[in-house]
Amino acid sequence: MTTESHLPPAAEEYIRTVLKHIPPPLPERDRIAMELRSHLEERIAGGAPVDDAVARMGPADEVALEYLAQVEFTDASVLERTGAFVLDLALGVMVLSPGWIGLWFLITRMRDVENLLAIPVFPIAFFFSVVVLAVAVLSVIYFPVMEAIYGHTLGKRLVGIYVTQEKGEAVGWVPAILRRLPFLLEIFWIDAIFALFTKRNQRAFDLVARTVVVRR
């Protein structure tokens, strides 16, 4: 919910800066924005110069952390995280499937591979390569971009979970990219096993990136 604001641009920019540290899916995000706006409006209406009113609020990152410290986060379970990943993978396969269908059509029309197509395991190998390619594309582009901008992927949104930093801040670009490195390094399964034994169900590279997946 948004309300009309008459705050000066400098005050609105301060609110936007604070909100950059607040995860977009966090239910309390709108309430935090309203409280910040109310405090600034009160101080400016009391005669304080805009710059002074903003300065007295405190550094934007520290103010965001103060609000986040009041939020009780619930860590997502391994099952929820797995379900979200499967949904995202299925989405990737569906989006990329027209290209793969075209590739399969071309392969079946090549006379030099008739003997290869007769081998029963070839369709299985082709499908496996499709899944691997989907994971690679999702990891390089889809996962980090969606998590850095929106805090979750479509799969995570459907399941009701999202990514934050360990203290609750918005994940940001560097952690979003860092936590996806296991996919590129082909050590995903080793990385994922850590989620079974860590206190907050974090993968190994979640620990490196200092990120956690929480329930909405």
C-alpha cells in the first residue's frame, strides 16, 4: 500500500536508500516505508531543515538493520528449497524446449547419425544434456538476476520463500552471484549436501556468501 507523499526529493531518496537494504518480498517492507515517511514528515513539519531531518535518522544501512532486527525470520526447509529449485528447473526446460525440439529434429534428419539414434541410451543422454544446459543457463542468468532484483525466483515465489543475507538484508548482486558458483564449478551436489547439516539449512556457498533462504 502506498500513500501520497509531499516530502522533498532528498527525503524520498533517503527512504529509497533504506529500502534498498530491505528484501522486496518482506511483508513488513511497506510498513517500514510508511514509518520512515511519517518520521521525516513530522521532523520537517516541526521546522527542521530537510538535510538535518535526514541526517538525524541515521545511516540508511544501519536504520534498515534496526528494522530488520525486529523481524522474526523463519528459515526455509530443505524440502521447500528443493521444491522451488525443481519448479525453476521445470520452467527453464519449458522455456528452452522449443530450441531443443528443433535440435532433435535436425539430428534425426542427419543420415550420418542413423546408427547413433538406434542406440537406446541416446535419447536419455540427449535429455540429460538438456537438463544440464538448463541448469547452466538458469545459474548464469536467471537465478542471480532474479534473486538480486526481486529476492526470489519464480519457483521460490510459488513456494513462498526468498533469499536474504544472514542479518535479513536484501541479498544484492555479489552474494546472489557468489551463491551460484557451485553450479558453474559443477560441484552443486557437494554444495547442496551442506544444507542437510547446517543450522539454517544453508548450502556451502550460502555460508560463503552469508546468505540464507527464509519463508515469507
